[in-house]
Amino acid sequence: MLGVSVLWPGPMEPTERLVVDATAVTDLGIDRILTDIVGEDEYRLRSWFVRPVRDPDTVRYRQEVFADLTDDSVRAVFDEFAAGMRTVRKRLAWRDRLHHPHQRQRWQLGAAADYRDTVARLADALASLPLRSRALTRWREFVTAYVEGPGFDRLATAGRRVEQALGELRYSLRIVGRTLEVAPADAASDYSAAIAKLFSRFGSGVPRPPRQRSEWDDMNQMEEQILDRVAALHPAAFRQLTEFASEYEQFADTDVMTFEREIQFYLTYLAFARRVRGAERAMCLPQLASRATPIHAEDAFDLGLLTRHGRADATVVCNDFRLSGPERVLVVTGPNQGGKTTFARTIGQLVYLAALGCPVPARTACLPLPDRLCTHFERAEQASDPDGRLADELVRIREALETATADSVIVLNESFSATSTADAVRIGRDVLDRIVERGSIAVWVTFFDELARSGPATVSMVAATDPDDPSLRTFRIERRPADDDADAVVLAERFGLTYDLVIDRIASCG
């Protein structure tokens, strides 16, 4: 019987993937986001989260699963399955730490029983769930056939037979001086109730129940010796236990174990989404854009800000953007600390997460599946670089443009600020023309308003300020013409450096 992958729609993983280098992952804050998603990475999920794809069928296949799991009743079934399988793995891990053979075998029997019950409950619960995704409906068919198959039935029957044999064992313990004797169970009366009744005349209450021991406690030497003598008294039952442990050392089906790991891709991401979404923010499954489809998002936000603050209630401003028709480049200008870089990072994160098939941080979105996602962020000058910062920026942008295609997405942040304004504008226009010529989608955060007026392929967006106090940032990025020197005027007024104020001070010094 062939298993069913809930991550890949076909028998082979798609070869076409979104190329994202380590620099872009860092620039866009994706590394922090992935770390927050996978946590300690119990299931080794990071290897999947760093492999975005550009195969539309794979993305839609995963989106269908996410859509099914938005139903709380559906997700609860898989959460219960994951919890049961986690207990199975804990029991097996504990078994491997033990050295007494009968104790190891008993832990294996317990793990097999948990596995049997967990898989059977999953198959039973799936029968009535309203599943629509290809992946989960295929899995339902698979696990139903597996549970009804002869292999699972033999495992369940053998396990129950051994459990019954062990459960019927009875023996007696007798303390004789400094000796503990283990013998077959006798018909001696239990005097516990009579003794408790006798002492109740003197005001004694009901005896306290024995202290509960941890399920994961190991045996001490005395308990091991007792177990050896019990096994000698009941060889048939312990022979069944030994035979079961030998025959079913690897009782878990590999396809079930693979499914347990793959479903965690979805459950782990949804748990992360619930932590960061908050009451005022939404996440959605984006539509996939074609060349003729407008690219847009509404109420998009930067997940990196939430992972950095570590709080779902942190204040994060949502923004919109849209590219339609000939528009290919968003040119973002405005005052410093106004949210421009955060906006650019948000778009990169949206593209990356969409290529994983995951919900993205926006209320609605239509996004491309690019062949490459690259960044060109301003870098601090290195003393060891003999050519200087500008030369390094030019080399990096040349490498990006050489590999860019009409299906690429480029995020630029304050590029070419290491040179004069005139040279930076000239270089910027040349780079912008090459991006437009290739047909790439780009977001460019810049100080140079001239780049926002480069033709029909560019869209000007501006970091807004409070209308009543232009020195206050709203962190809203609005689609409108660049403000030219509006921010410079505000700064000059704040620090008393307007033309009139400077002339007045000069005159007063005369």
C-alpha cells in the first residue's frame, strides 16, 4: 500500500523552487519568523520552511489543507492524533533508556497500545469530518484501509492478548524478617478495611491514598528482583511479552510516522498564526497571480515585528498595496522612521510565505510565485573593503540584475545613499530602467523622490505623517505622489533652521 503525502501532491517533490539566498532571508526578517514558528523544532520542520516552491499545484495542495484545518473540529482531531503520537515516541524513548529486559518489553507493549489506539481513533474520527482538501481526503482513505487491513489487526490482537495475560497475573509479597518473599497469590484475607475500621474508633480518618508515582520512573534494584521472581512464577505470560517485543520491535507504519511529521507543518504554523494574529490582524490564503492579474494585499503587516517584540498585542500598523496593468515597481519615499523598510519587508514576507502554501499576514492578497526573491539593502561600510561602500552596492545590484527575470521579485532598501544625490539619482534611474526592462516586480525604499516619477511602470507610495503635526509618524504607507522636500521643511522648522529664522539670527548678531 502506497502512502499519501500531505505536503506534495505527486509522488515526486517539484524541482522548481523559489530561490532565496541567505542575505535575503536575513534582510526580510524571515529567519526570525521561521525560528519563532518551529521553536525547538521537535519535528525537524525547518528543512521544509526554508524550501519555498513555485509550483502552483503544490501551493494550492497545501492551501487546501490549511483551509480544512481552519475548522476547529477538524484541527482538534489532528491535534489529538499528534498528542497521542507524541506519547508513543516518549514511551519508545524511555524504553531505549532502560536496561531490564522485561521492563523494556513492557514499555514497548505500552507504546504499541498507544499507537494502536491513536491511529484507530484518528481513522474513526476522520469518517465524519467535512474534508475538502485532496491531501486529507486521500489520507482518510489510506488510514481507513490501513486500520482495516490484516497487519494492523494482527498488531492489535497480539497486543491485547499480551495485555490480558499480564493483567491477570496475581502474586503475593510477604515480609519475613529482613527478607521479602514473592509467592503465588493466596486466598488470605485483606485486613486493610478491618484495621481502618478499628482505628477509626480513636479518631483516625480514612487512610490517605498512596503517593502517585511518575509514569516515567525507573525501577530500583528491589523492584527488579521482584519482577524477576514474578516472571519465574508466570513464565507463559512473560514469554508472550518477549515474543511480542521481538516480533513488533518496529510496530509503527512508516507512512503513519511520515504523516505525523508532515501534518505538523500545518499544525505548527497555525499555532504560530494564532499567537501573532491578535484581535485586529488577519491572515489569509492568498490567490496566485498570473501576468495579467493585479498583485495586491490589504491590511498586510510585518510578522518580524511581532516575533521581535514577542507579544501578539504589540502595535503593528497594517498597509495596502497594488500593482496592476503596466505597474511593476513600488517606489516608497517619505520621512525616516516612517515604516518604509517595514513595508518593504512585509511584501517580501508575503511572497515567501505564499510560496510555502501558508496563510500570509494580510486580510486579502493576490501574490506571484516568483523564480527568485532577492534583496539589496544598505550595508554599513567595512574598513576591510578597499573599494568602499558604493562599489560594493554596485557589485551586488549587478549580480541581482544579471539573474533577475520577468518572474523575479526584488526588494531594495535605501540603495546608493553612499554617494551624492545627483549620482545616486542617475544610478537609481539606470537600475530602475533595467528592472522595468526585465519586467521584474520590485519594491524600492529610497530618499530620492525623483525615482517615484519614472513612468507608468512605477507607483509612488509615501510614508504618511500626522496632518496636525507632520513630525509625528503614522506608519501608514499611502499611494500618492512623493512629498519632495516636505520632511526637510518639518525638520528645519523643528530645529530653527528655516531660511527666515537663520537670516533673523544672523541679523541679530550684527
